[in-house]
Amino acid sequence: MFFPEGQIRVHVYGRPVDLRNSFDGLYALTRHALGQDPLSGQLFAFFNRRATQVKVLYWDRTGLCVWAKRLEAGRFVSDWSKVSTRETDWTGLKLLLEGIEPKRFKKRYQHPKNGKKRT
């Protein structure tokens, strides 16, 4: 997934989504809930209720693509009541995927210092 850094727009859907949806379900959400054209070349990010998974829908000029990420620890969103549907840029999405909430500058998860794996 390669995008020009400053040119891509990302729409983050501000409500939990059933991520069993794939191309058609996310396409419909983009069209009807966000009111956007999924074929515009922009990215559309959707999170599950527990905020441990994200799917990004985008059009790459030859077809629809879905990119998914599941966290093993932590959450993408700390509090759904403070989340709203918004538009951001590619950098904002990368920060969110790395666990930094751009408005709060807070990490969602830190590795244990003693090197032991959490269970």
C-alpha cells in the first residue's frame, strides 16, 4: 500500500462496525453512512466495537482493496464516546495505527520492561 504522503484523504467512521463485512458491506457503509464515493481513491477506515481491529477500504484504480489489522494488545480507540466521524490525512491514520491518538498524544500500549510476554 503506497500513497503520496500529503495527497491522500482518510475518512474515519466514528461508530463501531461489524467487521465480518468485507468489500460489499464496507462499500455500502461508505456510500450510505459516510455519504462518500468509495471509488474516489480516498481511504475509509472502520473499527470494531472493541477497537482491536480495523479495516481500510480503498480503490486502487483496478479494484476495491481491503486492508486489515488486528491488535494483540491494546486498543485503537480508548473511548467511543469521544470518537466522531472525521476526515484526516495519511499521517493521521498512520499515527492512529501505531497507537498514537493525534489529539491526545497518548500511546495505547507499552511493552513490559522486563521482557516477559503478557498473557
